[in-house]
Amino acid sequence: MPLSKHKHIAVIGVVALAAFVYFALCYQYHFYYKEQNQVFLLTADFFGSYTSTPAWLANYIGDLFTTFFYYKFLGPFIVSMCIFLLGIYIYKALSFIRLRHIKTIACIVAVIVMLLEFAFHLDINYQLAATIGKIMLVVTIWQSIFMYKRCRWCAVQPIIIFTLVTIPYGKYYKADIKQYIGAIHAPETILESDFAVDNEYYFGNYRRVLDIVQHAPAERITKEMLFFYYLSAAQVGELPEHLLDFSNPYLGTFENIGPQTPHILINNMNELYWLVGDMTYAERAAMMNHVFSPQNRNVRMVKRMAEINLVTADTAAAMKYLRVLERTPIYRNWAQRHMPHNQSEAIKRQIVTKQSLTNATDTMQYGDNAYVILTQLLNSNPANDAALNYLLCSDLLLKQMDTFWRDYNKYYGTRQHRKLYDEALCIYLAGTNATQEQWQQAGISADVIARFDAYSQQRGNSSYSDTYWYYFDTHK
């Protein structure tokens, strides 16, 4: 092989390697999102559902490989390898042309196409099937030219092959180019940050979520990041300690799901309802997220609906979702471990624990008012710490001190005092001109009371920005 050809292939390889490094280090969470936003089954019926659609083979192969985005770094590797193959076959096809410096020109064209394809994959909606389809087209062209040069008397054969491949894919390529050629944009770094906290929370890495948000630049912290930050704090039992870490806390408890609710918010609310134990609203949010996903498929929501029905003891419904997951290449083992007849003691304990948090009362609710949801959960199980902390913290964000006082006295019981709640009690007691006896009954530590007295002489002083008193006075 000539040295120049080695150089050209090396250049193509370096571009693909650079794409892999960027995707793996800076864009990996986009791949998790794409994997979760589909359900791929290894069944004949599922395969048959593709055959009636344009570019069915590219779509089937693309969706199959997308399922393996579940594994860390495999998504970036698959996409980068596809970009590499696209570049190589463009280089091979163009190299047949007899022009001076054609191999250098072919290399330049290949690199340009690879860079464009890399830019396309920065878009969350761009599918691997689009790249697979392009590879199939370029390979067909390359093989057709190769066959023609080897056997000119059968020139009609490559023409037939080329026609058979391009006609079914023509509409697909046209739509692909029209949709994405004008949509090349900078990397979606803020969205990547949202996906990062979402997926680290999904993987159970709660401390990692706290660390990501705490070290993020202030101007790049979104509501979605804060939402999962506080969910993670609640998971490790530290929601009150972290509530005032940011100037604009966002718990999600004041949101309502409706026809205009963004998809990402619906996904978020599912996690909140699951955490506090309301299976009805968790199921509704999971179902809506599933419906609004591309092709009405979302494997993460299928898992969640299976979990919800296991908790509510609806075995028939749970089995429906578990049987679907059992036919996937990635979640088969998870589904089998959660089958009612095959559950380990650890899984059974998890289900029983979640069951203890659910609403045990017979109610008819017509809206997702978080206050009503949380108080009903606490009435059913006063030991539901997640629901309690979300309730009290929501009261404090609204500065509804009378409501906080009532909820605190009704549900907090003999739990250990928390600094945030003690500071809020100071505001209520001072505002109601409480007696010395009432202050003593509240059980607030002497240090907190002393600091409150000092703050009262200099209200709004930023040196007290770590206190609820400062938030109460300065936050509009």
C-alpha cells in the first residue's frame, strides 16, 4: 500500500478518534438519553414492524446498535466507528476516479462529510440510523464502481443494485438532509449537563449529582439540574441541609402536568412522585413520558411502570411490562430478576419498603397539588421522611410560616432537630410574639437562638446568607 494512502487513512482515523474522545468525555450523557428513548425487542414481530417503513434496514440496524448505548463509552465508540466507516468508503469510492491528486481530494471530501456527520450527532434528535443509511448508500456506490471496473460487460448489474438501494432510501435521505443540514449548531452543553444529573441520579449516584451541581458555573445551572440536586439530597437524607445551597431553589413541587408540559418536566415529575411514594401520579407521569417519546417507546419508563405495578401488587400489569423487557437485549436480566416468582430477598425488601410509603387512603383527586399529595402520604405513613422534608421545604420556599408551623407540629414528631427548621421556627415564634415557655417547648438550640438575636439587629446582612432568615428577608 503506498505511503500516501496510509496517510490519508490515518487522517480519516484521527478525525474519527477525535470524535470518539469528544463524545466519550464531553457528550456521553446524550447517548444514554437516546438509548432510554426507545424499546428494542429481539422478536420476529418487532423486526417485521420495520419492513413496511422507508429505509427499514438502516432503521433496524441503527436502533439495534443504539440499545448498546446503555454501556459506558460504547455509544461514543459505535457512533465514531460509523463515522469512520462512512469516511473510509467515501474515500474508497472517490479514489476510483482517474484525476490528478484524486486520493488527496477524496480524503478531504471524506473528512468534510465526517465532520458534518459529527455535527449532526450533536443534535439530540439525530438518529444512528441516518449514519447507517449513508454508509449503506456509499458502500453500494463503491461496490458498483468496483464491479464495473472489474467486469465491464455486466455494467447493468451495479446499476440495478444501486437503484434497488437508493429508491427506497431516496425519500429518507432527502428528509434527512432537509431536516439537519440547516440545523448544525454548537454542542448542547447545557442539555448535556441536564442529562448528566438526570442519568447519574437514575444510576443511583446521588453524591455524584450533588458534586456535579455544586461545581457547575452559576450561570449554567438550570432548573433541571436543581431538581435532581434536591432529589439526590433527599435520597441521602439531607434535603433540609442543602435547600439553601442556591439562591433559587427548585423542588418541582409547584409544577402541574398538563397538555403543554415539556417532555423533560414530565420525566422529572415521575422521579419525584416515585421518591415520595405516590404510585398513581408516578404511573401517570411515566405513561405520559412513554407516550410522548419517539414512536411511543421509552425503555426507562417501561421499567418504571413495571416497578410501580410491583409496588401496587398489580401482578398482571407488572408482568406485561416485564415480558416486554425480557425480550430486549439489555434489560432481559433485570426483568427476570424482578419476576414475582424469581425475586431475591433484597428486591422483595425494596418493594415492601416502597409499599410502606404509598397512600393507603381511598381518595379521589382531580389535580396534582403537591401539598395534598404529600399530606395524604404522611397521613398514611408519618415515617415517610422524603414526603415530610419535601412538604416542609415547600412551605418554607413559599414563606408560609403558619402552614409550616402546623405541618411541623403535626408530622415532625420527635425527629432530630434540623438547623433549617429551627431557623424557620425562630421566625414563626418571633412573628407571633411567643412566650418564653413556647420558645422552650420548641426545643431550638441555644446557638441558633443566639444567632437569630444577632441577625435581628442587622437583617439582610449577607454574612447570614446560609440561613433561612436571610432567604426569608431577601428572596422575592
